[in-house]
Amino acid sequence: MAEFDLIGKLRSAIGPPGHGTLVGPGDDTAVYEPSGQLELLTCDVFVEGIHFRRDFATFEEIGAKCMVANISDVAAMGGFPSRAVLSVCVPPDMTDGDVESVYAGVLDVCAQYGVEVVGGDTVGSPAGLVVSIALTGAAARNHVVTRAGAVVGDAVVVTGSLGGSEAGLRALTEALPDEGGVLEAKRRHLLPAPRVAEAQALFEVATPHAMIDVSDGLSSDVWHIAEESGVGVVLEAESIPVAACAIEVAERLGVDPLELALASGEEFELLVALPEGEVARAAEHVKAVTGTALTRIGEVRESEEGCTLVRAGGSELPLARAGYEHLK
Amino acid sequence: MAEFDLIGKLRSAIGPPGHGTLVGPGDDTAVYEPSGQLELLTCDVFVEGIHFRRDFATFEEIGAKCMVANISDVAAMGGFPSRAVLSVCVPPDMTDGDVESVYAGVLDVCAQYGVEVVGGDTVGSPAGLVVSIALTGAAARNHVVTRAGAVVGDAVVVTGSLGGSEAGLRALTEALPDEGGVLEAKRRHLLPAPRVAEAQALFEVATPHAMIDVSDGLSSDVWHIAEESGVGVVLEAESIPVAACAIEVAERLGVDPLELALASGEEFELLVALPEGEVARAAEHVKAVTGTALTRIGEVRESEEGCTLVRAGGSELPLARAGYEHLK
């Protein structure tokens, strides 16, 4: 009976079906009207001990971040998120209330970004907590941007600032006290934001050629664009917007802030290749509409040149797929 | 690099995007044309030690069964499966080849039922293997059948035969030798089939009011229809089509075959409430088109009467939500 009580509570938390949804949670599948636009589909799974630690993150934060990771993928494709299905594998040491907290975190993010949870599966797990979400989205035909469209001469820009997530993880791991930028770094690690509005603002004044969200780390994600587009990319070290909180944590830990920024995954900032001539207007417009900075950090080159980082003095280092290690 | 090699192999196994798919695996999200019909979405997650054991099932069977569970949900809603995203959480003791085997099992089922894998996430797992699949589908507006439409006086029918999956699990647990029906029972447990064609054949000659796939066990799933429809159901013990292999395994283990049939989950047979007058023609047509039997096993009554089982002598027992235990 306990299982049915919990499922009833989770269904109540989700609420009634939204616009266009004919059947929500509780039947064999969800049923909904097609958007009329192109359909998007993505998934992300977060595993305890790999993607999160319960001593660092609350259950709400764990659920929220998995949902953010999915929404970020839809944003980076140029779309709006629509409907999600959510699987939670619950270890024996979690209470029903803990599972409700995971849901609360997911649903809080859903409410912010207009996502409806239309189904799910709550099952046992012998050991760790696993949260698996699949998310649909919709995108206008002329707004879909893959990783594959960058052309030589494009500028490379990034939203927001980088390094905060990795700095926050290290601050948590090293148990740094919550002073100054440390708390902000932890917050960025635990509760990042997807850039749905920023991507849409970009379309209003620019024609992005390739776009990806920074989920593996800037260095890795630059490579993803380069490989899918068949180009090379040069990043200018001095232009990369390193988060103030990352600089502060890096100083405390005695590491290079730029290394943090290159390696930091789960930033969920947008990395975009677009025509050089559109950069200034795009940066101005995105800032005006969303409050988020858009910074030019490099340019697209021939594929033979690979992906590199130019330091202040002019020295050029290869960027490896695994952002941090190659710089050690 | 190893991770990229594996992802490359998995992408190759998936193959090029299918009809209507603009972007397949490897970008932030999949992108595809809307079907024009109603969209369906479901998910299922299979966890090692809860849903499967590696000493019972091969990696191919584990992947295949998780895909079957999803397709079965789409079938039970009245739809055709379309596109899937697949998350695999891989413990340290699995090789790249083992992950490829999970994919091979998934893709084999996909090929049989016209499903395209359009994305996925392959991540580490500290302990057990977890396979999480989300599946979209499409259904004609007049073919969607929820669990909620059964009305008093409807007949209740089921496809195929029941008990094989639970019998197979017990045969595996008790290490029964592969003689007679034991092998068939194990096969039914490890490689069940979804009833997509059977559901569609039903629509050609009947107007099903409520439909569900038998995934929790007949007893539980009868309750799901009853509760969602606000009705009661009486099942006739003598009419329930118990699989020959389940009878054989039950005899070997000294248990009641009917108890196996009521408790057996993951059967993926369709349980349907439809007008009494349509049963004969539906059974004839489904058999002719698909080769699968359709058997009348009971009828829908007023909700006050609950869900019950009538034995041969006329005694009536309550069916509990947890199929097996209530009969102990």
C-alpha cells in the first residue's frame, strides 16, 4: 500500500494535465497534441556517486539539476522545453518524503521553464539514487541549431561566465567555508540555470550557425562543435569570462582559474558559433533582454588547425577533449 | 578516449537517422517532424538486482526487455512506437562489449517494431547496471484507449496466456533444468513480446473502452482499470488462460498455476474492457490477423463490488492489488 500512497502524492504534486495534454501521469503513456513545430527529444541520467553526492546536494537540488540539464539541451538546440517523463530509482535508505523532495526539485524547475511532467516510473534501487529524465521540446523550423553548422571565420561566443560549477564542486570537496565567493560557487554547482531565453534572444538578432551547452566543459564542448562542423577553433585565453567566484576559489586552492573555466562541466552556458558581424548586436540584445552577458572568446578556423588556446603572450596550446587534464 | 570510442561504436550500431528524423544521436537533442497524430510518451527503467539479474539474463535480453516494456505501454494506449532515448548506467565490471550487447538487444527489438533510437546517455554507475528508456509513439485520435473508459456490463478479455513470466522467474531462481515447458517459461520471462499488432487488430473490429498491458500482474492490472474507470471487475478463474509452461512449472514447484497467472508481471499481454457483443468477432479477427488468442475472462460490474475472482464452485474471493500475496 505504501507504494500506492507515494504514487498518489507524487501525482498530486504534479497536478492536472496542462494545455494540449490529453492524458498525464497514471496511464500507460502520456498523450498530447503535436506542437506543429519540430519535435525535440533528449534525456539525462544522474547517478549517485557519479553525478552527485547526497552530502553535498539536497534531494531538491539533485532533482532540479537533472531537469536543468535536460532543459539546457533543448535550449542549446534552439527550442522550448515541453513535457518530461521522470524515472527515480530509490535506494532503501530514502524515505517517501525524500522521493517527494526529488520531485519537488524537478517540479520547481519545471514551473520556471513551462515544462509539464507527464509520466514517470518510481522503482527500487539496491544501492544509490538514480534520477533519469527524458524531455521533449518544440522548435521553429528556422531556429534549430545543431553542433554541425560552424564555418571558418565565425566568431565563437559564450553566455554568462565559466568555472563556477567546477569551483563549487571543489569547494564542496575541500569543505571550504561559505565566505565570499565560495557560497556562490557552490550555488552554481548545485543549482545552475539553463539558457532558454538567451537562445531565443539570439535568434531575434542573429543567425547562429552552431550551438551547444557547456555540459562537459568548455574545452570538450569546443571540440564537439569542431568535430561535428568539420572545423577548428581558436580560443583567446584572455577573453574567456571566468566567474569571479571561480577566481576566488581558485586562489584559495592555489589552482589556475582558467583551468577551472576550461574544465568546468555542467555550466549550462551556451557556446555559439555565429557570423563575426553579428556579435556586437547579439551581445547587446541578449544582455538587454535577459541580463546575461554574451562574450566573444574566439573564432572558427580550418579543421587542420584543430582546437587551440592562445595565451596572452601569444603561445598556442592544443585544447584536448578532456578540458582539464591536458593542461596539467 | 575510450569513452569516445564506445560512443562512436554505439552510434554506428544505431545507424543513420530514419524517415522524418532531422537530427539523430550525437547532438544536444534529437529533432524530428511531428507525426500529425496524437503524440505518446512513456518511460521505463530497469535496475540490476530489482528488475533483472545478470546471472539469469544476457545483456542483450536486459536491453531488449526494457525496450519491450516501453513498446508494450504504447501498444496498450492504442499507438505505434516511434522514437526512443536510452540511458545506460554502466558499473565498473562491465566492458565496452557488454554495453554494446545491451544496445544490440535494444536495437534488435527496435528493428522488429519500427522504433528508432534517437539519443542516449552512457554514464558510469558505482554498483549495478541501470537501463532507462523513454519512448515516443503516435496514435490516431480515435484509437487512444486509456484505463479509464470501462463501463458496467463490458466484457474483460486478455490476449495470449498468462503466468509464463513468473513461472520463468521461479524456474530461474530454483535453477530448474531446461526440460519440457521450463525453457519456454524462462524464455517468456527473459524475452516477452509487446502486443502492438494485436491492439491494432482490435480496433479494426471493436471499440475497446479501456486497455492496459499486464505489467504488474493480472490481479493488480485489473485493479488499475477498475480504479481509473470507477468500476468493479469479476474474473472467472476457469476462463483465465494459464500458459502451458506455467502449469508445468507450477506442478514441479508444487504451487497453484492460477496464482502464478494472477501474480505474473511483465507478461505484456493486453487486458481490455470492451462491449460484450464485440467479443466473439474481436477474438476471431485478432487470432486471424496476429495468431494470438483473445480470451474472455470476466466482466465489468458496479464499483461497490470491487474486483473479485469467481472459482469453479462459485466461491468469490477478493482480488487484491498485489496479485499473489492476497491469495496466500
